Amino acid sequence: MKSWYRLIFSMAIPLILGSAYVSTSNTNKQILRHVVLFKFKDDASQANIDMVCQAFENLPKEISQIKGFEWGENNSPEGLNQGLTHAFLLNFSSEADRDAYLIHPAHKAFGKKLGPFLDKVTVVDYWVK
């Protein structure tokens, strides 16, 4: 009887692991992350900063290539942010989608709203591993 259980168990494990691998690999699509970090000018009012953040938050409604979006304000206790206070994370399915976003009229219009209040920006793009 023990050998029968071992046989079933030895056959079941690869099936279970194999099906888990297949279902996981089918849902893992490549994601290109576009990370944007802002430092606003010292004289930018909170109303101006809020307007810029809201305008950035509206871009996914206007640019279909954006597959995901989130943002927040720096909360790190390390003090290593070099004055950068706001982080924005956008997801794209391809470099072509990211490139289309960069030249999109809505993105260009956003840049004009942002420009008068921006002191420094850092951008990093990477493929999720």
C-alpha cells in the first residue's frame, strides 16, 4: 500500500508544480516601469503642487499606453532623497508604448503646466525582473 501512495505522490507533485508554473508564467507579462521624481521650486505653493500632481494623475485617462500609475510623497527617514519630494510610477507594456507617451500631446501639455514649478527631475526606466 505504501508503494502505491508513493507512486501517486510522485506523479502528483510534478503535475501540481507544473500547473502552478504554467498558471504563473501565463500571468507574468513584461512591465516597463517609468519612475519620475520631482523636486518643486521653493516658491511653488501647495496649490501649484497639488495642481501638478492632479494633472499627472489625469494622464492615464488621456494616454491609453499607460497601463498602471501611482504616486506619492517622500516619506523616507533616511534623508537621502536629495530634495526630491514626489515620486510617480508609470507602467508600460513596451518601449514603443513608453515612447508614444513621451511625445503624446497630453504629456507635452502636462510638461507646460509643470515647468514653472519644477526645480529638479530624475527619471529612470527599467524592465521589471
